[in-house]
Amino acid sequence: MGSVNKVILVGHLGRDAEVRYTPGGAAIAKFSVAMTEKWTDKSGQRQERTEWANVDLWGKAAESLSQYLTKGKQVYIEGRLQTDEYTDKDGQKRKATRVRADRVTLLGGGETPRREASEPSSVPVEPLDDDSIPF
């Protein structure tokens, strides 16, 4: 059997998306998403833990959605993990794992932009009610 590299996240943006361009002209929107888990421990104390994920969104969707991807907005993201190696300023080799988004949906009320999948590199975006999240 093969392998599966699939990530589904629902969380809040920790910062506004930053759009950059590759030397070839491809747009990349980079942003972070916080997923907070809350529970009551055995002693009755409320506990909370927040996990952070760095997300890359590529192509025309990166350009058109970046204005809506602002700090605090709730998003639904489908994508895959991607690990890159780099050398830091001290010459040490490092690895960074990010989520490469295949689908980004803004959650909550208000206007939700809709992108048509006009190119293979674009990311479809569609409205999603809290009741239709698949878990």
C-alpha cells in the first residue's frame, strides 16, 4: 500500500498573510494558523494548548485571498506537509515543516470570496458553514 500525506486544519490566523513572488513570478501567501484545544483535567482544572502551523498558499488564490487572510480570521485548510532544508545564519543545516495548502476556506459570517479552479495551480475556495465541517 502507498502512503498518504493529507492535512486538515481548522483554526485562526495568527498574523496577516504575506504575499511574496518566486523569481519565476509565482505568488506565495505565507501565514500561520493556531489550533487551540481546551479540556478539563482530572482535577477539574481547565486546560488549554495551542498548536501552530505555518501555511503556504500558491498561485492566483494566494494573490486574490491574501487580502482576506487577516489575523484572527477562522479558516479551514486542506493540504499536505512539506519539509524544506535550509542553512541558518550560523551555517547550521535546519529543517522546517510547513503545510502546503490545496484548499483554503474562510469560515464565519460576512462575505466569503469564491475562486473558480481555472488553473491547475489555483486553489478552490468556497463558503463552508460550521455545520458542514466533516468532523
